[in-house]
Amino acid sequence: MQSSDQTSACQSVALHSVTYEIRTFGDPVLKAVAEPVTNIDDKLVRLTDEMFEVMYKAPGLGLAAPQIGVQRRVFVYDIDEERKVILNPQIVEASGEWVYDEGCLSIPGLYVEMLRPKRVLVRGINLDGNQVEFEADELLARLLQHEVDHLNGVLLFDRMTADQRREAVTLYRAREGQPKDAEPYHLKLV
Ligand code: ZN
């Protein structure tokens, strides 16, 4: 997820010998349901390190593995200067309502005011293989819902109202021909 006070610097990040591209809207990998993680090994740890690098450079608050083309139920995030990784996450409970101007690294240049639950209870596994369960509110709750959506092949476009979706598709298409640093669009919830 990308916060509206983060500006997009670059979408392609060179890491060692691998170049991870942030996949954008239209790439089929973003519509696929990711597979659960069954084995925590060095390869997975390396993947999460690389995901953090891509996320910080973008910059974004959170990044799900499918966004760099890896179909695994993994996401990373950092909203309090603390690196967090969750494997096989589940939203167990959700309550309340909260509107937030939500952005996505895979839909660059578009922020959409969206109503979602304000609080969630999340369960998953950390990189040590231990089950974790915690409650989150507002921004963190929003981020967790956004990233779990990515693991299920769900994008912001799927969560918009019909009116917003029509407008968003038009704005996003118009944006495609523009420079990466062009002013982002903010779509209000009406
Ligand atoms: Zn996203």
C-alpha cells in the first residue's frame, strides 16, 4: 500500500543480480490467488529482504509478494520504522468503518477514498515460524486489509464503488502516457 504523502520515485529497483519490477494493473499475476507458504527457508528470507528494498525505494508502506510477481502468501510492511513480515495472513474479525485515501504501488498515481472496516484482528505466521495474532486500527488495519487483498488477487479497482471505478479507469488510462512524477489523482468517495 502507498500512503498519499509518499511520492513515487521509481517503480523498477535493481537488486544485486535480480531486477524486481513492481507489477502494475493489467498484469495477470495481480489477479491470481497466491499459494500458502509451506516452508520457511533461506530463499523465503531473502525474498522478504528484497521485498523490503523494493518497498522502501518505491516508496510504499507495504508490499505483497504478487506485486513483484511471486505467487506466495507473504507481505511486508513498515509503518512505525519497524520491519514486519506476515506469512499466510488471515483477517479473522473486522469491525467499524473508516474512510482513507488509499493508494497502491501497482496502481501508480491514483488515490481513492475508500470505506473499509476500521479495526481488524489478524492471524498469521512470522519468519520464525510462530503464529502471531494481533488487533490493528485505522492505518495499520487498512494496510493489512489492502495487502491480504493482494494475496487474493483483489485490487483497489475491485473495492471501488461502480461510479468510482468508471472514473478511476478513465483517470488511470489518461495517466499511463504521462511522466511517472506527474501529480497523482485523488478520487473522492461521494
Ligand atoms: Zn497495493
